Amino acid sequence: MPARLALLLSLLLLSLGVASCESTRACRQGTLYVAVRFDSASANADGMAVVVTIDGAQRTITQKARLPGTTAGTLEIDFPNGYPAGRLVSVEIFALLGSTPVGEGIQAMIALADCTSLSIAVDSESLARDAAAGSPQPDRDAATD
């Protein structure tokens, strides 16, 4: 009986481990694949501003529409001037309700050789902290697609 109980516990733990693993789609060569999660406040956003910065200098702002109420989504970021392998890339996402930011998330990393996958959590609390600290908001008039 103890051996059977140990086997059942092992199978249960294995199934819990498999169920908790998130599947991540492989990124396409020369792109960043971004999985985005929105908290309850930022999930109501009807758009988002995506700010991509390379080595702290080259900055691109793109606005995208989104379905309000969704708590997750994905982005694929292309680089028309060439994929920045080995360089510092920062991706900042602002959840927008109309033109008002209601959430923010940021991730910085060194871009891998062929492509990079990452995950960003967008929440209203980080936006409030940044506003209190005087951090700049995206210049929506400078947005490009």
C-alpha cells in the first residue's frame, strides 16, 4: 500500500508540474515575441502604446488597438533596420483608455542571436508609482505604426 501511495503522489506532483508550465510560442527569426498580461484595471484599455528602445537611444513608439476586457495577448515586434542581436532592448507597454494611460509594464533584456521571447505584466500600480516619481508618459503624438 505505501508503494502505491508513493506512486500516486508522484503522478499527482508530475501532473501539477505539467499543468503549471506555460507554453510559449517560439519566436520568428529576427523578431521579439511578447506575451502580455493585463491586471483587472488595465484590462479595460482599448489601446496600447508600445515603446521599444535599443541601447537606450533608438526609440520607437507604436500604438495598437486592443479588445477591452481581455487579460492577455501577444505582440510580435519586427525591426525594419535589422534585428538587434546582442544589444540591450527595452519594451515598455502602456495600456490606454482613449488617450489616458491606465497601466504600464516594462521588460529589458539583451536580444538573443535569432529571436527573443519575453513576458510583460501590465498593471495600474506600476503606472501610479511612476507618476508619483515623475517618470515620463509616452508621447502619443509621436506614435508610428
